[in-house]
Amino acid sequence: MLLIPHAENLVNKAVELALSGDVQALKLCLDRLIPRATGQCFQVDMNVLDVEQTQNLSAIGRHIINLMLAGNMAPEDAQKFLVTLDSHRKLIEHY
């Protein structure tokens, strides 16, 4: 890539411009420091189920899938939640 040899100078210049008030350079720097959230935050009310009981985890998983199917949760968020739920299940079963 042609820019790689100049990467340090380009980064320094972007920071210099940002610090001098260049709004576009500031946005560029902040976007690298604080990446945008890809999904939305959501709250799942699972107070009635004990997440420490493995038999409840499938009910929680079905609830997440139903939220997604109803359009109340993005598929990528549901997938992340289900992966986390499966990791939690493995921890419970292991210990």
C-alpha cells in the first residue's frame, strides 16, 4: 500500500489539524478512538427465570429469537446475545 510508509506522518498531521480546530480531522480522530456502536442497546426482562439453571437458558434463547422475529431486536444483536447465552451455559456446566 502506498500510504503505509507515511502512516505515522499522516496520523500526526490528522491530530495536528484536529487540535487546531479542523472539524473533519477531529471527527476522523474521534471515530478511531471511540468506534461507533454497531447495534443498539436493549434490555431483556428475564427476572422470572434464574439464569443459573441450564433448563431456563433454552427458554431465554427462545425469548430472544421471538424478539428478533417480532422485529424488536436486530438479528446481529440476537446472535450476539445467543452466543453469550451459550458461553454462560458452558460455564454453568463446567463448574
